[in-house]
Amino acid sequence: MNETWTTVVGNAATRPDFWETAAGVAVARFRLAATVRRWDRKSEGWVDAYTSFYTVWTWRTLAANVAASVSLGEPLLVHGTLRVREREKEREREKAPQGTGESGPRRWITAEIDAVAVGHDLTRGTSAFRRVSQAKPLLNVPTGATAR
């Protein structure tokens, strides 16, 4: 199946939410804001145009590292597969505005990225990389016992 791979440069619009699934898989999710900038000839400067928001999903080791490394507002590069989905949720009667005639499900479009890489945008600052080492048991070949 073909997938749409993309790289988006933007800013962390939310702090990462981190949790583990029932199976023990680490997951982190955050929103990324990417604002288009255009050159304005009249003012002879760059001006903001529109902003696109993406929900970024990370899994396993990447999720743990994102949760430990990314803060609100930081400039980031995100690389992964893009999914655009239509979502639907039933409206709650008491929350529907009176006289609007709105009934039925509430629908919206969401853009999500399943990230395989997330990093700081070094055109806008510096970063200090710290390698995370994962302890792996050494197996003795004859017995299969764990070495210390």
C-alpha cells in the first residue's frame, strides 16, 4: 500500500502527552503548528500567512525520547506518514446552541503524522544530544543464563 511520507517544519503547539498501552507500548502525542511565511513587497519583510496544525503520534523509544525532549513552543522537524481523516462525534443535546438548528453528528477533518523521526530545528537554535542506552542482557551460549 502506498503511503504519503512528509517532513513538516513547525513549532510544538502542545506539550507531549505520554502514556503506555495495556500491552506496555509507549505512546506520545503532541500538536505541531506550521505557519506559512510570505515575503511582503510593500513592507519589505516576511509576514505570517496561515497556520496548519498536525497531530503527531510517536511510538516506543521515539515516544519516550519525545516526552523527555520536547517542550511547548520549540521549533521541530517531524518526518513520517501523513493521514488525513474525517472524524465524527454525536452532539450532546445540552451543548448544542439554541435555535441554531444543528443536530446530528459533529464532523471535522484532522491531519495526523505517524512520526518515525522528530528533532529540533537547528536553524533556529542549538541542541545538546544525549544518547539513551538501553540495558540489554548478555546470554551465555551454553546455558542461556544471563551474565552479570
